[in-house]
Amino acid sequence: MNISGKVALITGSAKRIGRLTATELAKRGARVAIHFRSSGQEATETLRLIQDDGGSGSLFQADLSEVPAIEDMFRKLDQQFGGLDILVNSASTFHTSTAEDTSAELWDEQLNSNARAPFFVAQAAAQMMMKRGNGKIINIVDVAGEMIWPGYFAYSVSKAALIAVNRGLAKAYAPEIQVNGIAPGPVLFPDHYTEEQKRTAIERTLLKRAGHPSDVVNAVVFLIENDYITGEIIHVDGGRHIM
């Protein structure tokens, strides 16, 4: 798929990987739907960066834990752009919890944010894409969903569920829509990480160094432009998943 002229929705594009993905796709000629939940100021900054670089984008606020909010967002997106070609499910939450201290509230919050919401967003996106006869859906998963990190138990389970969603959607919407996932490694650390935690994460990679957020964005571009990959998980983690 040629990105230029396409409509791309990036969830959680107010900051971090979502913002970088939105600005890169805009540079490549996509019209970008910038989704945010509560980070309105940051989302406005993402839009400014796109427009200052000559790109095109619009803001869409929605709490993706609410299906009616998802449906309303897609109605507005259809009215403004007249369709959708690319979805990048980047929005996510990340909380510590062991099996012993995971509460029902935290379990529900992690599963809702990291698995349920991406599914219903993808479901709505696919309906629009089918009208055009093709589309690309990319889910930002995590190696934690394959390894299950004891200190991030609910988060890991939620990402494992998203990996299953990714594979299921690839089957459900083939051959018109290609659905793939990207599992980043230590490319952009959580704000609460200490220097020791960062060093530990890097040491657990084969390459023994941190990556750069652009490594993930480059993988997004690759999956959009390649039309013969679906149901795949690309690890952009310096070899972390085989350690």
C-alpha cells in the first residue's frame, strides 16, 4: 500500500510512539486522524507538528473503553475523511502488578485498555476498510504477552490477549485486510523507570543496547507498504524475545 493519500487513524497519538507514528505517516502523505483520550494539549501539539511540516490531520477525542465512544469517533472520522485505510492501535496502559496483588479493578482496566478496546476499534475500522476493498491494521503488542512478566502480570495477560486478537483478526478479515503486530523492546522507557531498571532491560537484549522509537515507526511503515504479510508479530526488541 502506498501511504500517500491514505487515511490513517493512530490511537494514542498524543505522545510517545503514537505521536511519532502519526507525524511520520503525515510526512509520507497520509491524512492522519489523531486520537486521544485525556491528553488534549499533547494531541494538539501532535497536530501542530504535522501541520508545520505541511501535513494534514484532525483531532478525535474518545474513551476507547466505551464502545459507544468508539462508534461516535468512527462516525465523525467517516464524515471528515470519507473512509479509512490504515489503523495503528497504539493506545495502551502499563501498570505493575504480581499475581498476588492484582485487583479486580486493575485486571479489568488492563484487559479493557490493552485488548478489548483495540478489538472494537479494529472491528469498526475493518467495516470502513471493507468498503474500499483493502486496509492495514497494526497492533502494538509486547513481548510481555509471550513471556508473561511476573511483576506486570495483568499487563502481560492483556498483551497476550491482544496477540490472540491480532491473529484472529488476520483470519477474520483476509484477504482484503492485512493485520499484523509489532512487539517493541526497550526503545522508549516508561517515565517511572529508574536508571537501574533501564540498564536491566537493556542487558536482557541480545544487542545490549536500547533501540530508538524510530525503529518501531520504521516497522509500522514496512508493514503498511508490504502487501504479503498478515497475522505476523514483528519483534523490534533487540532480540529480547529469545533471551
